[in-house]
Amino acid sequence: MVPSMDRSVAQPDVTCHHAVMKRARRFAAVAIGLGILVAGCGPVPSSASPAVAAGSAAPPSMQSGVSPTAAPQLTTGAPATPSDWPTYHGNGARTGVASGFPALRGSLVTAWAATLDGAVYGEPLGVGGRVIVATENDSVYALDPANGRVTWRRHLGSPVPLASLPCGNIDPLGITSTPVYDRASGSLFVVAEVSGPHHVLFALAASTGAVRWSRSVDLPGDSPLAHQQRAALALGNGYVYVGFGGLAGDCGAYRGKVVGVPVSGHGATIAYRLPVAREGAVWATGGPVLDAHGNLYVSVGNGSSTTSYDGSDSVLELSPTLQLRSRFAPSRWAQDNASDADLGSLSPVLVPGGWVFIAGKSGIGYVLRAGSLGGVGGQVSSRVVCAAFGGAAQSGPMVYVPCADGLRMIRIGSSGSIQLGWQARSGANGPPVIGGGAVWSLALGSGELQALSPSTGAVLARIAVGPVPHFASPTPWDGLVLVGTMRGVTAIRAHK
């Protein structure tokens, strides 16, 4: 289940988040899947449009710790044209590391704050010397990093009012996931939920915001009304990969899935759909994680069954064409499903040495073997770590885990053991990134950005940024730390 949370016009519902935490108490499960092939490039279908059968052509393309006494400071000298931050946590492996980011040595100040037409749930991107963000009002913006002024804006449709949905917690519901940029084609890919409702993948020219093409990513037989697209988009193997789950409350007949669309906009849509009767969401905000061979790793939420195994509460390894290669689930999957203990709340973490780390709502962390995840109960090691949500950051054997009760550092040993390190007691609990000799994380409840020591977790610097969406992750780019907020985006820099 996607935990209860905020609306895009209000402050985050922290009490709902705590209620979910209390329900999250055990292990997680495995996924078996279906390969689905849907052809076509088309418009947003109207509510009266007939379903497109599998294998048939879709309609034509749509147009249109303690703070130290010393005050930190970020040194100057960032390159004139910064390297792109094109996807969630910077790369397909979602490491969250910004190499070359200027060192932190002093206090922090707000460089600028841009009020946009809706909340920014996805992580801000840095592309072509511009800040790229998307809002729940179905708008995409390019901003000048020097002052936050709008370079271009593209409004893609009308978002879906919460009152028209069977359940949920974002109002209105528009663009929730983090977009992805394809350097080769210059296209920026965004999934918007638009009135109908329908889920549409748009390819925009990153330099101008012009729509190059668009097509529906709702599969035949699915109810768009019950599905939500929260997971960050992923790019690889010539495809844009899109994960789907359900709305907060798990209402309706949704089934989790990963969809792949060719970056050209032409050719067949591929998909892996969880073989559950209901649920099995692919909803972690970090989205699918790609390894060096182009295989995808995704985590899966709870399913509706507590009697016969339904493929939920699992980690999956999928091929570039979304065929199931291997899978893992904790042995107590039935109890996990009964108690809503999603393993799917955190995106998998790839660790050098051939390891995969995962921890969900249950509080149990698992280490798996990449390429052979182990099946039911087949973990290499496990121990209590924390209930984790979003996307972790990884540097060598160190993993910085976004625990609900405080960011935690762990180390994965050479044999796959989990070694516990520090845990933040400063309120920082959002998905972290690494840059300038600091781990950056948001205190989601208070709306404070914190820079923590990677070795001790001590607070190096902190600054209030205002209300932020649940699972918000900062972006260290071009000497700024960018934060999506309930009002738009805020850029933080060192005090000079």
C-alpha cells in the first residue's frame, strides 16, 4: 500500500505517515510475472474509447547528531556548464552521488525560491544548464539556476481532482514522479495523470519544452482510475520505464506493473504485470534501478492474498525487455500482506561486490545476490535496520538509508553482512544524496534541509525550506541544493 500522506495544496500529513509506520512490522514477498506486449503510439484515449487489445495498434500520436560551532560554507568555483543530473539520484543505479560538488564549509542561505502552479513531488533535475521540475498541476518548468526565473513552461493537461477519485491523498493529482532526460535525443520524459483519468507519457524538447510526441501508458484491461504513477521514470536499453501502483488506501482493482516505451515513441510498448489479484504496487519513489547490464531491479508492495502466494512483497530482477530473471521474497510473506508491511517502500540498492540491499516497512533489511535474488527466504543476510521509504544513497559499501525514524548509515560487508552505523537524531529522514563532503536529507515533518557528516551523522548545516511533499529528495547540482516543495522549488547555497 502507498502510505497515507499529503495533498499538494496543504502541508504533509505526518500523522498518517506515523500510522503507516505502526502497521509496518514484518518481512516481504516474491513476484512472478507476465510479459505483456502492446503496440502503438497514441493520444490520451477518451473515456468512450474502446480498450486496445494486447498486440493491437493503439491510436495515432497525440499532438500538441549535534551541530558543530563552526559555520559551514560551500566553496566557489563550480564549472560554468555543470554536468547534468538527468534522473532520480543522478544515474540509473540511483547512487545519489554528486561528484565534483563544491565542498561544504559554512552556513546555508536561500538563493531563491520559485512559486509555481503546484507542488513538486518529484526530485528536481539539472539539465542543459537549467533546473527542470514538474508539478501536480501537470506543468513542466525550466528555471534559470542563477535566479529561479522561468525559462519555459509547458502545461500538459488538466490534473485529476481528488474528489473524483475513489481514494488517494494528493489533490490535484498530476505529475507525481521524477522525470528523466535522454541526453542522446535531447528529450525530457514525463508521465502526467490527466483528466479522464489517463496516464500519458510525454517527450518534450528539453531546450524549449515543445511536445515531440505523447502516448498513453495505461495497459488494456486496467482501470486508470485506480492506478497512480509515483515511481521515478528510468531510462535504458532504448526504453523509458514506468512503474505503477495504486492510490493511498489501496482502493479499486489495481495491479502493479512496469511499462517500457521506446524512446523514439514508435514501436511496441512492453510490460511486466504482477500476477496478483489486486495490489502488488511498484511505487517506491526511487523507481526502477538499472545495473551495468541493463537489467532492472524493482521492489513490490503488499498483495491482497494471505493464503496462496501471489507474487507480491518482493524484489524482482527484470531483463531489458521486462522478462522476469530472478526474484526474492521473505518467508513470512503472508503475515506481511496481512499487516501491510511493504517491501516495496524502498527502491533496491545495488552495492559493489554483487549485492542488492532492500528494506521495507517491516523494518528488516536484507542483502541479496544480484543476478540470482534467491527466491522465497533466499537472502544472504538479514537483520533489523529500520522502516525505510523512497530511495537510498550509496557510496562504495556504505548505504545511507531513509529510515522513517532517522536517516541511517549501514555498511555491506564483503560477505554480504549488514553492519549498522550511525543514525540521525536531528529529524533528517528523507531520501538522501551525497555531495560536497556531506549527506543531504530533509526532515520531512519540519521542512528542514540538513547536511550531515557521512562518517558520524553530525549536523554540519541546516536551513528551513518550508513544507515539503512526502519522500522529497534534494538535488545537489551547480553549487546549489534544490528542493521540491509544496509551493514550487527552493534553491539553497552557502552564505558568502
